[in-house]
Amino acid sequence: MSTAAERHPHLSVVPSMPAQPPAPVEGVVVEKTKAVEKAALPSWLGAAVNHAKDNNYYAPLARRGWGRIAHDWMDRYHDDYPHLIDSTRKALREAPADKHAELKKAVRDRRAEYLQHRLTRAGVTGAWAAAGGVSLTAATATGAFWVDLAAGLGAYLYGMWRGVGSEPIDNVSVPVSAGSAQQPVLTQTSDAQQPALTQPSSPAVGPADEEALLSALVKADIITAAERQETRVVGGVRRDGPGWAASIELPEGMPALRATSKVNNLAGALRKKVSQLEFKPDTSETGHEGMVTLWVADEPNPHAGPKVYSELINAPRWHFWRDGIPLGMDARQARQVLRLIWSSIMIGGLQDYGKSYLARLIAAAAALDPTVRIIVITGKKGPDWTPLKKIAHRFIAGSDPDTIREAFVAMTEVIDDMQARGEELDRLFDKEPHRVPEGKITPELADDGMGPVLLIVEELQELLGGAAITKMPVPDDDSEKPRLVSAKPLLVDLFARFNRVARFVLGMGLYITQRPDASGVPTELRDVCVKRACFRTKTRESSEMVLGEMAVAAGASPHALLESSKGVLVLDEGAEDGYRTLRGDVIDLPDFVKISERGLELRLAKGTLSGDALQRYQEQQAAQEAGLTVEAALRVMDDLKVVRMRTETLAAALHLTVDELKVKMRAAGVPDPTPIGAIDGLVNPRGYKRETLASA
């Protein structure tokens, strides 16, 4: 009997299945199902995965890209509102009482705007996130593996694209994009000695975290490694405008000034320029003597940029007392205003760095306020301050002995005027106390004749040099032959006395020197200048001569400014918040001329033109009127077709007396009448010739 296999040779015999399943054998490879085979990666995708595994800079690049996305979102979420609110609160603390209500309303408005902005931003982001999540969930449920792969790969590539930049990631060099100006270069890694792409890097925006900042403080020798645990970064490292900021609580027993005096060390530890750092004691309500604030600009030169022309150029009028002096912008792009009422200011620094421009801003604000009386004493003749001749109560230029003596007379007169003003205040306080409630001049009194007096002393070092070789009698020596001494200490004492006597009656001094040393900045004068501004200097000692040792110890560093820092100044107003570094606005000389002309018109309209300026104006008016008289005399001679006329005949033709005609002719530069030969039956009377009038 044949078997089934014999009858059907094309069939295979299947052995019967065992009753129990075999035990699993370790190491046996199970074949893929069709579903798994479907999911097998294509060769191109497998090659890409292997390439990413072999090159360790893609993952950090994507990580940094998504970190930047998160940072950008937070930056837009806050949108500088915290800084605006803080700036307004700071202005509220410094503002006079009559401005408090307005500034409090501004704080409330900005807080409300900030809340609305955050709600809008969060709502929009939430809506997009919900829409994206629903779409991705639906696509994943219907498209399976390939949708997941496309979504993940898209997110990965987008993070890489956003992460491309110049900063190294975890010591791994990142290739730059094709459009970058810098190209990758080949270097050798220290471990595998394999060639790798590296990118020339710029300093990072800020420390990665608080620990990195604390490490920088240790490296800067501000704190020791043992004091690291006692040092706190209050509020963390945060963005603040075009830079980052941190509030640091120092170890117990360490004053803030000791830390801020090492700002150069900290700049080196952070790999930054000193001009990028603001490192000062924390004078806020939440700070104390052992806290400092640090702000670091993103850009190596945070004050770089085109000229910013002052708003004073187009202002028809300015209120010196109410509006202050618009100076410029600090590194955080915040506008800065100088309040000079009740104080004086010293300006110093190297030549050609902007001292005259800063002084010009102050003078321009004063020129546009007709209640301000301006006195100019400059040690150098030139066009810089000539426009103020039109409005200055006194204008003195030069450093020769005669000019120095003239300056003494002018300073003595202005000090006497200030003392007389003080006596008038005493009288008003006795008889009309409601007009001087605090015993000081009010804006109403200033508008009524007791306006501010601005003393501008330019080229102080030249004036002191000229005074050093000028001999003057010893004050209060009434003998027939008083002893002669050098005028330099006497002149310094006069300037300092003006600051002391005039401060409470709206006298303000503006002193500019180009020699920031002991000879150009006498300490007895600097110490009575509450506000001080310093442009670039070469040494720390020069900075201390202008700003004082305390300001430099607190972190003010004009000596760290760059050679390119034209117009950048460090301003110390003697306030609790310390110094400020800013870039001043610009008023060019032609614009300064126009401002002075507007100042003249304002003073003529208000009746406050006085002193030398009033005399010059009256002389100019007389000369113009006399010029019209000469033109009229020439027309009379032309109409009569004569070339000479007797004085009496010409005066009658012009409807003037003989004396009036002579005065006007003298004002026009015409000599007095001379013999003109026989005329009108007279042998040789006196009169005027046409050629003489025409030449005048």
C-alpha cells in the first residue's frame, strides 16, 4: 500500500505538533513580522541617523535652538515692562512732590498694560499650542509611524536651525550657516585627536547660571572659594534690556564698595570689556550695604551708534527748572535728564571727547529759558561760546592779566548780587511768608525776576594758569602799598565761594577743564560741585580728580572708556543710586547759534535781557538806525544832485536837530562834520561830503 508521500511527491509532510509548546531558548532571533518589516528605516534615513550618532554637535545645536526659542518667548512675554515700571518708580522717588500724582498714575497704567500684555501673549500661545496638539494627535492616530517621524524630525531640524550661532556648546564647536560672515576652521580635539569644525566665537551673552556667576566672582578675587556658599544671587541671572543683570548679596562683613572697586577684575573673569559693566552698590529699597547690582551689556561697545541730536534744537522754549536738561541715553537705551537747580557741576576729561558738547546742552537749555541769567568766563578766545554773547549778562574771554582782573570784578559783582537776593528773600519771608514757604525761591518767584543764574567757566585750566602769573593785592589789605600775591588761589576761592553763597538763591556753576589733574581741578572747587561728569581719562588717578575717590571706588571708570568712546561720559550726581554712564546728545555750533537767537527773542519779549547783552543789543539797534540815517542823507544829496551839504541844511532835510544828526552819524561810523569849502554864500562851513557818507 502506497503512502501519501508516494502518491503526491510534490507535497511535504508536516510533522505533528507537540502537546506542549517548547521552552524559549535564550539568544534565538525571532523573525520580523510584516508590520515590523514595513517600519524598517530606508537606507537614506538610516545613513542620516548613523551620521548624527557619529557627530556629537547636532543634539547640542538643537538643544540650544529650543533654548533660544524659550528665551525669545519669555523676552516677548515680559517685553521690557518690568524695566519700564522700575524706571518710572525710580523717577517717582527722585521727582518733586508736584510730579508724584502724575508718576504714580504712570506706574499704575504700565502695570495694567503689563498684565494685559501677559494675558494676550499667554492666550495666543495657548491657542496655537492647543491647535498644534490636536492636529498632531489626529495625524498620529491616522498616519502612524511616518507622521511621528516627520513631526519629530521637523522639530529637531527647526531647533538646529535656530541654534546656529557663534557660541560654543559644551566645548563642542558648531558649524555656522552658509550666510555667516565667519567661516569654520579645522582644529584638533584634545581627546581623539580627530579634525573637527570649530567656529571663531564671541563672548556669550551671560553666564549660564548662578554658579557660573559665582565662579566669576571668585576668579575676580571679589570673594574667596570659602565665601562662595555665603554669597547669593538674589532673583537669579535675568535679562534686562540689551544685556543681563543680577543682584548679588555679598558675604557677611563685606561692604559693597570693596566689591565694586574690583570691577576690572570682574570684567576679565566674565571675558568682557569694563565699558560693558555697571557694577555698583544696591541702593534700592530692598538692598543694603552688603548688596551690589551688576548689569552687563551684550555688545562690546554698548554706546556705539550714530549721533543723536538734542530735542533742544527744535524747542521753541524750555523750562530749565521744570524740565531739567535732556542729556542723552544710557546703555539700556533709557533717556537721562540732569537736574541742576540747587547745585553746580564739574566737567573734566581728555581733549576732543565731548566736554564742550555736554556744556553746550546745559547752556542751550538755559538759553531757551528767558528767566535764566547767563554769565560766561572762558579762558580761551574762539567761536565755541560766541553765540552766547547775544544773551549773556557778562561775557569775558581770555587768560591774560587784564582779563583775569576783569573776571575778578565780574565774580565779585555776581556774588554781591546773590547776597542781595538772599536779603530780599529774608524780607519776603518776614512780610509775605506765603511767597517763600520754605525760605527758598519758588518757580513763581523765579518767573517774577529771581530766575536761576548760570555761571559758565570754560577752559578752567587756562584761567588758573593765567591767574598764576597775575599779581593782585591781598584782599582786605587797606594799606597804601598792599602786598601782591598770585591771583590763582584767590580766583579758585571766588569760584568756590559763588557755589556756596549762590546755591540757595538759584546760583549754579558749570566748570569745564581739559586737564584732569591737581592743577586743572582744584579739590576745594571740585568738593563744592555736587554733580560731576567725566569723559575718557588715561588713568584711575585722573578719574578720581574729577569724580572723586568714592565714585571711582563705587565702580565709575572713565579711564576704562575706549578711544572710540566719543561723547560717552560718566555722571555722578551725588545721589544714592551712584554714577551713570551715558552717551550725550549733540548740538552742533550752527544749531547753537540758532538757539541763542531764539533765546534773544525770548528775553526781549519778557524784558529779561541785561548786562553786556543788553548793551550790545542797544548798540546794534543804534547802529542799524544810524545806518538808515546815512542812507536817507545819501538819497537827499542824490535828489538835490549835490556832493556836499552843510550840517544845518542836511539836518533840516532829515527833520533832525544838528546834535541828533551828529550822534546818529557817529553811531554809523561817520566822522564829525569837516570844512567842505564855499557853499550857500559861506566861505568854508562845516558839513558832510557824499563820499564820506558812502564809505561809512
